[in-house]
Amino acid sequence: SLTDSPVTLKILQNWVPRVSHYFDKEHYTYVGHQIVIQESIEHFGAVVWPGALALSQYLESNQEQFNLKDKKVLEIGAGTGLVSIVACILGAYVTATDLPEVLENLSYNIS
């Protein structure tokens, strides 16, 4: 298939969000780190949802109770990756997943 070709894979590895009024960068601070998240209104999974903000705040506020250091975390439906990034900052080994149309933006944010 076309997506399996080396040229396509190389393009996907070097993906950078296009310049468009649909994209916006949001800045968050959790656990003393500034996190910049690229958003897109093109997909529901490419925006930061209130639940991600609440969970990120909860993990930060309760890091002694829920020690993530060296824990393996799987985030299904990671969207923009904010919660995955916060969990990673807190010491977790994170695997973030989502639908194919959201993965490029997710990868960009995590990188």
C-alpha cells in the first residue's frame, strides 16, 4: 500500500503542522514544566478536552498518592497527548494511542 512505502514513511516522520487558521498552540504548566500543545479543530481528538485538563491537574496534585514513577501507562484515546506528557513528567513510561487521523498531531506534541 502507499502508506507502507519508504517515501511516505519518511514524509510522515518529518511531519510538521501546516500553517492554517485551524491550528493553535496552547501553553500549560504542570509539575513545573511548560508544555506546548498544538491543537487542530479538524478532528475531535486534536483539541485539549476539559477532562484532560482535569486529569492532568489531578495527577499533579496527587502525585504522592498515585506515584507514577517507573509505572507503565497506556493511554487509549490520548488526543493531543497532554495527559501522556504529564504522566511522563511524573516518571511513567507511557504508550499513547489514538485514531490514525489524530496520530500525526499526537506525535508532534509528544516530540
